[in-house]
Amino acid sequence: MDIIEILKADYQRFPVDQTYSIYAADVYFQDPLNNFRGVERYKKMIKFIQTWFLNCRMDLHNIQKLENTIKTEWTLSWNTPLPWKPRIAISGWSELGLNSNGLINSHIDYWHCSRLDVLKQHFS
């Protein structure tokens, strides 16, 4: 299966049953809250999201491959496990770098909002 089709399917069922075999073992991950290296750490982060975020959704708006880079545009939303269960949404994009074997060796997420904007959503 084509990596684009795999990513589309992963986004649809995120954070459940992600396809980690498309990532290099030493993949570099970065978002506004984290940066680390290694697919095992990435699995732990996804497991954290799966465990603590309620009704998690990853809506994919666009995906395109340009040579050795895949760019995705998305909105991640969930309910935070606070008594009032606020619905939080972050829109952003990812740049996925591919190595010579066609595996993702870097995954960098960017947000269209600040970390403070995300925090404020919990209380609005």
C-alpha cells in the first residue's frame, strides 16, 4: 500500500492502530510541546493520547507528497478529562521527511494557534 494511503487510514482511526512500520527507528519528532528521537518514544506519546484524551479525532484536510516530503493539514480535537469535559481543537500541519528507504525519518508538527490559545479553550 502507498504511504499516502496508509497515512490517510491512520489519520481516520487516530490514535488507535497506527502504522509504526512506516517510521524509521530513529525518527525525529517535534511539535510545540515535545521533541525527541525514536519510534518507541513516538508510540508512547500516541499511547498517552489514546489513554487520556476522550473522543479523539484527527481530521485530515489535505495531504500531498513533494519529492522526499509529505505535508498534511489537519485538525486534532478531543475532550479533556476534566469534570466539564471541554472540547479542544488544534488545527495545524505536519511535514514528514522521507529517507532513502521511503520511511518517515522526521515528523514535525506546527500549530495555527499558540499553546496559550489551547489552554484557554479549557476555560471558555
